[in-house]
Amino acid sequence: MGDAVDDQIQQMDGSYLDQQQDQRPVKRVKLEDLRPERKAVDPSSESREGRAVAAFSTPEFSSSPTSPHCPQPTHASKRARYPLPPPPPQQPSQQLPVEFGVVDQPTLHNFALVSPFRDCVGNFGNARHRRFPRPLDGKINGYIKLNWVADNPPLRRESLVAESIVSQSPQGTESTITAAEDDSPHSSMVPFRQASVSSTVTMAMSPELDANFDFSSYLYGSGVSCGFEVLGAAPTSPPVRSDSSCETTSMGAPRKVPQLFGLEAKMDLTDRKLFTFYIRNWCPGRSVLAETNLWLKDFAQMHKSDGVLAAIQSLAGIYIYDYKPLDSVRKRVNDRFSEAEARLSRLMNDPSTSRNEAQANELITIAVLLSMQDIVLTERRLRKPYDPRWLAGFKQGEVFLQATDQGSRFWNPTNAQLSSLRISQSVIVGRAMILAQPMMRLPPSETFDPEYETSRFGWLLYGTERDMYQIHGGCGFSKKLLHIFSQITYCAARLQQDPKSMVVPTTTQYLHAELVQMRQWSSESKDWEAAKAGPSVTEWARSVPADHVISSSADMTDVTAEAWRLTAIIYLQCRVWRLPRTHSAVLSSLSDLARCIQIMPTSGYHFTAQAPLFPVFLLGMLSTDAGLRNVSKTWFDEVVSTPVRSSVPPLYEALQRIWEWIDLVVPPPPPTDALLEPIGLRCPWWEQVVHEVDKREAEVLCLT
């Protein structure tokens, strides 16, 4: 599959996208000064599509976890299509802190959106050192999947054939070197799903690297080895003039097709290898669900968009630079990041983006890819009081998802016919925004808008009941469960606003019943009918031996989704019902969650970014029992031992700091099942924990 994508890649001459940036002076404006007065509107005269657009007519941008508002794209003029130098990178220390209710805008009459990644242009790779050493066995089988041969193995090559093609097209010259059969056992490629592979390797030789350094990957069990060489400079060899083939034309030899014939995207050798790494090494580490692996199935298919392709290539280069900090890789990552950010800025300030579905899809995809870079580049994250870039990027995605809401065109939401791309964008954006809420403060009661919050994330609910409960590879559980997480946070904020509310207890009882009875399914594990009729996955997890470890993608999918279901129950019990950590109902849910986590692998083919990071964190934070807490600690210790970049280490460090104070600052009350009624009168201890985390931690916790 990876080869099929790779064969459709065209060579690129390295020309830059338009990098012109609008550098008008910034003016800080209070949101209260910009928010228009509400007017009564006849609901019968207002279309669903009109309501979706009207929800974003106010130019707002706040750091509230439940109600982020972003300004609408402006009617800026078209920019020239020629390269301009990017603006000088702005250090975070030079920026003003983003306060609640304040938004940075160039002018009052022209609400131009500013890309949250603008200050990152050109500053990747300042610390030029190898971040991770080579594993002893040469294999990295965690969040990325690759084999890495030894630096200096004995090597015997029977032949090395070099062919240099000078194209008649303006794209220039591409040189490729094909290594014939290699009998050395040190350079044989061992896929993660099969025991034997082909020994034919394709690689690009670089004078900056040892010829034996090879990144190799296999997509979904392919038995063909596809070598991947981190390259610095292109190889040099005596050129062979293409017009030499004209001498044989008179003898009837067929002429060669143009170099770029049949290819869709233009890439040079370096860009092509970065894209190959993304397809074959990075995407397989995202999800065990091949059908809904959105990074491969949806985002990679958008490589004909220059902005999306540049974002993909810069993301891949970050991981390669961790192991081979070459200046050529660093420069290419910065170049491609600059192009992606420039394209994002243009789309954000193009007035047609909010009305053009294709442009909105491109903007959302670029924002997601650049936000992912900010998540994994933990050393470059913004500290408080600044909002994290990754959260701001996903907020922009939420704004444009709502502005181009396709489901609003259907009278019955179950009839909404959404593309795979739009479903994936909804899942990945909703996942980031919704799962950031549990460890963030609730919005102040005086600014909380229940009417707006009830319709928020509504684009997750389009489709039939069967569609709602399908496990998606973008988050590891169903869209319905993801939406319930947002409803739980809404109920907590509503209860804070009105402690005597009778609506919240009734609503949460319904949500709890829904969670207890919920069954989720996947086409790669069990179908919807079998999932509904069968017992819960928790019962199966209790029945397996104590030392059992999951060894199939189907079981990993089911148990991961079950861990998220149990996490939602615990989140509801603790934040809304305000049950103490020592309550029998909470302890029972924590015990089942620990069992699900205990049988999951922490490396290997079945371990991917689909693993339940937040459930493991929640188990460690809430457990008062040393055994349950140790389950979380063991999982984190094993995951961070893999030499690969991820968001896990900083979250684990934050959890270890929480362990130092949580039992002293927020001690659990004596075990008892007698609680005050109504629930609004109980101690909001979850908010106390969030307050302490917000006060003690240097940055917003990333739980994805």
C-alpha cells in the first residue's frame, strides 16, 4: 500500500509557496467591547445553516475550556503568488500574555486571524544533537514503526547500479541509486507482522551518512522491504544525457515517457523521502484500525495540496532529525513548515474559506498537522500565561468545522451524508478540544452560555445509531462517547452556575445509564449487532488470566474503547456527582479500568497512539490504592522507555508531581456512601485538583 502511494509521487523543484504575511500592527481589544447585543429571533424564520454561521459572527477568542470563540475570517485581498521571506520568528517572551476575554487583532474593522504557529517559523533544530540513541536491536516499535540497521555492519554488495536522469522538464535532475541483492544479515529487514521479507533494498546514498544507515518500514503486513535513507545532499554521478536514446530511435526503440508522467504531486528526492517516512513509518504508529486511520486514509490523500504536503513533510522530518540531526534535514523541516504556515495564514484570512468546503478542509487539515507538531515538540511548547499553540490550532479547526457544517443542510441529522475526511476531521478536532477540558478550569458562571454550549460539537452526532457507536481510529472510541465527554463537562459548568439546578442531576442520570449500557463496535473486531447482543468487554477482561497480554488488533481495539467508556463513568462520578475518590462506586470503576490497562501491550505492533493515554493518567491521579496506582506507573515507565518522540514524557512528569501533593492538599474524606443532596451542595474537590494543577504546572496539560 505504501509503495502504491509512493509510486504516485512526482518530483518537486523546491519552489516555495507564497510566504507573504500581513504584518499590520496588533491591537488588543476586550471581547465585551466587541460582542453585539442579543436580539430576539423568531426560530421559525431561522434556518439551520444560518444558525451555524451566526454562531461565529462574533470575533472572539478565549482560553475557556468549554467555550472557545474565534473570529471569522476577514475579507482580505488576494496576495501575490511570488515568494517572499517569512517574518522574523518572534520569541514567546516578546508576546503579550493572552488573558481571558482578550483577543489580539490588527484593527477593529478588519478582524484578521493570526496563525498560532507564526512565531515558530524558522526556529526548529536550534539544539543540534541526537535526541535518541539507536536501540540495541535496531527496532523502534512504538509510536513510530521502523527497523534501523547497525551503523557499521559487515556489508557485501554484489552490484551497485547508478542511473542519473536529466529531465527535459523544468524540474531538473533526479539521481537514484538502486542497491541490488544484499546478502548481509545485518541489513536484512524484518517486518513487524511477518517473519521473512525480500532482501532487495532501495536507498539514496548521502555523503553525510554512513551508507548502512537505513530506515525501513512495512505497512499493514506488507512483505516487501522498502528501505528509507535519511538523506542530506543528493548523490553525484556522471550524467547520462537523455538525448543519447535518440540514436536508437531509428531502430524502433520506444521513447521514454516524460519523467513526471502519471504522477500527482511534485517532490524532489528529499521531500519524497519525508513523505515516504510519514506513510510507512509514522502512520502505522497512529492506530491499529486500518480502515479509520485518518492520518493515512484521509490526510495523506490530500498530498496534492501544497500546504498539506508541506505540513506532512515537516512533521516527518522532526522524527528523523531526532536520530540524525543533519543540517539538511533541519533546513528542509523549517522550509516546509514555513510553507504550511503561510498557506494556513492565507486560508484563515480568505473570506471565501468559511463558505468553501474544499478550502475549509485544507485549512482544518493543515491546522491539525501543525498542532500535532506542537504536541510532539514538547521542548517548544508555550508556557503559561500563554495559550498552547496546539490548543489554539485545534480551536481554529473547530471554528471552521462549525462554519462549514455539512449536517446543517439535512432536516434529519441521521440522513447527513458526510465524507470520510469530514468525519475524521470532526473526530480529531473534537478529541483535542474535548479531552483538554477535564484538567482545565470551568468558565466563570457570569460568562458561561448554556444555549451555545448545548449545541457545541453537534457535528459529532450526524449519522445513524450504528455510525455513532463505531470505534474510530482517530480517537480509539466512538463519536457518541466523545460527545458524552463534552456533555459531562457542560453539566459540571452548569452545576457551578446553578448549584440548585434540577436539570443537571436528571441529565447526568441519563448520561450514566447511557454509559453503563453502551456497546461500541468496529468492522475489524465485531460488528454492531454482535456488540449489542454480547456482554461488555469489561466482563471479558475480568475473565482472562492475570498475566494475559493482548495479542490481536481486534482485542486491542475493543479493550481500548472499553477503557475510555470506564473513564467517562469515572469522570461523571467525580466531577459532576462529586463522589470522593474513596467512594465504592468510584473504586469499582477504577478497578475495572486498571484491569483493562494491565492487559494492554506497551510496545509492538498492537501498541499505537490509539492507546488510552488520558485513562492511564486518570487512573494514576485518582487511585488511593498503591496497587492501582502502580498499574498506571508501570504503563508510563514502559512507554517512555521506547526511544521515540511523544507527548507522554511531560504528562508522566506532571503526574509524578501531582502524586507529591494530591493526598495532602486534596485529601479524600473518610470512606462513606452517605452524601449530601442535592449534588450541588457537595464538595467540588475535582475543581480543587484542577486549580492546584493550574497553579503548579508550567503549561496546560496535553492529554492526547
